[in-house]
Amino acid sequence: SRPKIEVTAISICRHRCSIATGTSDAGVWLWRIPHEWHPAPHRDKQPTWRGLSQLEDGDASSSSVVPVAVLCGPHAAPISSLAFAFDGETHVLVSADRAATVCVWRLDDGVCLRARKNVVSLSPDALVNVSCKNKALLACAGSSPDIEVIDVLSLRRIVRLFGHGDWCVDL
């Protein structure tokens, strides 16, 4: 019988028009979104995603989501969360697994730039880009009542936000 691999995390990069998925076998996949799905400006100038229902019938052959790469690296546990960020020089993908290993991947070539175990004190179930003032930051939440913010460049914790009454499993 075939091995059962499940998608355990997903993230969309609007700048690179890519999707990243994490799997139960510790894999990280990058996918290319069809040009028809790229953000299109509306009257209010806010980008929106065009879906298959908005494509012409003749465009179906070009509307496939195509795998671009499988990123292989230090993950040894199922991927629990993914987030895209800009590290000041290039667009990167940050992946976290259930063993609390966090990796930073360069999107141009799939190279793992940094990897660190126990960057945060929890297994991140959610990563959200909260970059500000040209600093690439991610907020992390998981099986803890705390939210931790990490610096993408150094993979070090910047701040830990206390005070939530229960686990913060989403941001």
C-alpha cells in the first residue's frame, strides 16, 4: 500500500505568487500559482485573488498549480506552520516543525539559510509575519498561553507575550 502523507501546513505568498505546503513526513513543498490567479487591482486598488470560477473556459490548461521544489533539510518531524517573509535582501520561507525546529529557506533557489532547534519554547502551530521598520519578524503561537516573536535573520526570540488564559493556537 502507498504511504500516507498529509498536508499539515499551508501558506500563500502574494509577492512571489507561490504556495508553500508542509507535510506529515517533514517535507516542505513550493508550488507556482497560475498567472490567472495573481492579484488583480480593483476599483479600490486592493489586490484580490482570481479563482478558477473567474477564468475563461479555454484557460483551464494553464490554470494548474505546479510543484516547483521540495525543500530538503533539517526537519525531522511533521511541519506545523509556514510563513513567508522578507529578510531585508530576499524573500524567504520560514518553516517550523512539531519538534520546534525552525528553518529559513531562500525562495530563489531553495537553500536552507538558517536552521535552529528550540528557537521558541513551544512547537509553533501558527507563524505570522509581523515585520516592521525593515525588520523581518514572525509571531509564533502554539501549545502555550504565550505568543513569541522571533527575528528571522538571527532566529532568536525578541519578545515573549504573556497573559493569555489558554493556549494560543492561531494568530
